Amino acid sequence: MLRWIVLAACLFAIGALGYRDAVRSPHAKALGGSCDSSYDCKQGTRCESDGVLAGQCSAACNASSSCAEAFGADSQCIGADLCAHSCKSQSECPAQTHCNGYGWCERVERPD
């Protein structure tokens, strides 16, 4: 009997954690948007916790063509193997980001 209770508790915990990731904020941000968790990002992206895109919504990649296919022409695969929002000027970047010298939007203030 105890093992069935433990099994049920484990299944509930796994389901609850998976549900949190599957359901996103109604104000979820697109590629390059600033975030505190993946809940803040649109489906298909996640909130990066460290590296050059820390605190931004991104997705893994191996070529700019895969980013363009998933997110449109205004995206690129940067050296960290992550999709970033491309830009030529500040006006093309989401809030709390700026257009850096490499042509992608970078978070102005990264989370600690």
C-alpha cells in the first residue's frame, strides 16, 4: 500500500512540474525578450540562466538557418549555439535589451 502512495505522489510531482513548463505566461516574450524563468518565454524557447544570453528567451541551435526557420529572418545562431534576436539598430530590440556590436539584442542588465 505504501508503495502505491509513493508512486502516486511521484506521478503527481512529475505532472505538476511538467505542467508548469508546458503552460506559459499570457504575456510570454518572444525570442530575445528578457525573462526570469521559462514561464516568461513563449513555447519553443526557454529562459537562459547563464552565459551571454542570461535572462533572455532563447533556444538551442547549430546554424542560423535553424533559427530563421523557427523564429523568422530576424534571428541568428550565435557562437554559444543559441538563437538570438538579430538587430541593426536599438529600435529592433525588445525592452530591457540593446543592439550590441555583433548584431544581436543583448540584455542590458543581466540577472545575478
